[in-house]
Amino acid sequence: MPKAKIEYKLRIPSQTENLEIIRFFVGKVAEKVGFAEDDVGKIELAVDEACTNVMKHAYTETVKDKTLDVAILIDYQKLTLVVTDHGKGFNPDKIRQPDMKEYLAELRVGGLGIFLMRTLMDEVDYDIKPGVRNQVRMVKYLINRKNSKIVN
Amino acid sequence: MENFKVVRLDGVNLTTLKIIGFLDAHTAPTLEEAIQKLLDEEQVNILVDFKELSYISSAGLGVFMGFIEEVRSKNGDIKMCAMSPKIYRVFDLLGFPTIYQIFDKQEEALATFPQNSAASSSE
């Protein structure tokens, strides 16, 4: 893990055909800063789920500039992923963790992305300003937070 | 750029779908079409071979969820085999092993279908 803060940014059309490129970009950075293969896979899946949500739900037909930004911040022992769109946004208070028992009983389709993001990453939060910009921010620690020491 | 494909192998009373590449929100409709085609043909005994699948997201998992109820109501099933540990972990995180029968080897899965006559791939 590098000692200085580093930021990587990707601006890309909000289309599902670009998911592969986004995963590759994020996966390569995670690999380079020292995450184990298992965690690289989790980070790739988390960013895929966040971007898929944007691609499926953020923009109405009439919006001309349908892009999303993926930023990766490397800050000592953690990687922060920030996915930003400029679409209609949503109310994060209405997002609830799916009740897995209920879910399995109903065999419900979809809605698994947010559950996965929360499971795969150490922190997930939202900053929603509808029509201005919406962000989901996810953090993965390189080492277990309880044992971590910040080294300058 | 072909990053996902489905190879169909028909047996007598069973069809194996080999899924190859990346299964995400972009490629999920390809799998959806392949399974829908089987249902249109009234083929409800389906084995999905994951051996050459290198990635899956919830959009891919959602495809199976979308069909399982209908398939089972017609006395069929969708079973799965040969997942890499990475793919299995995603299924496991979402509790899918309690819904679907997942086998390590294709032969084990084939043996569990009724009246199956060797629909294994000839690799």
C-alpha cells in the first residue's frame, strides 16, 4: 500500500456494456495496492453492483449526458470507491436490508445488489442530491481495522 | 467483443447449458433468452454448467430466480454444476445453495435427473 494518497478516476457512459471495463479498472488498482485475490474479487463485484444500479435506474430517457464517475481513493490502509451519477437519485432511508428468509421464501427477483455491496465492503454510505449528483461511497480496509496502525 | 456465450447440449430428457465468460447486467439477457427458449419448447429439465464461467453478479443470479418457480411448477428443475470457488461464494452469500442443487461434477448432477440418458458434453 503506498504511503501517499492517490486518486484514480474514470468517467464512462452509463451503459451496461461498460461494466467489464469498470471492473477491470477497479480490479487492477485493487490488485496493485496489495489486496489479496479474494478481496479484489469482492471489490470488483461491489463496484459492478453500484454501477449496475446507476445504469438501470439513475437516468430517465430525456437526460442527455448519461455518464457515471468511478473514483478510487487510496489512503494508507484503505481503498475508497466513489460512484457518482447525476440522475434522479433515491431515498436511502427507504433502502432496507432484505430479510433473507423472506426473500428466499418468495424467490424474489432483483434487489440483491445493495445487500451484496454491504456484505462485500466494510463501509457503504450514500449522499443523494437528486438531479445534482448522487454518490455511493464504499470502503475496503487492506488489513483488519481492529489491528490497523496508520503508518506515515 | 464476445464476453459471454451459452452453449446448448440437448439430451433426451435434459438440456445442459454451458455458460462461458462474464455473466453481468449486460450479458444476463443472453442467458434469459436461452432459458426462455427451453421453456417455450417445454424442456424443463435444465442443468447449467458453470465450468467456464469466470464472473457472476446479482444480475446473473437474478436470471435463475426469474425462472425457477415456473420450471418447478412444471415438474422440472434448474440444477447447477462445476462452479469455481469464486462463483460459489457469491451464490453462498445470497443463500442460493438452499434453493438450488449445486454439484461439484457434471456427472453427479446428470445422475439426479429423472430418465436421463447421457446429455454430457463431449469434451
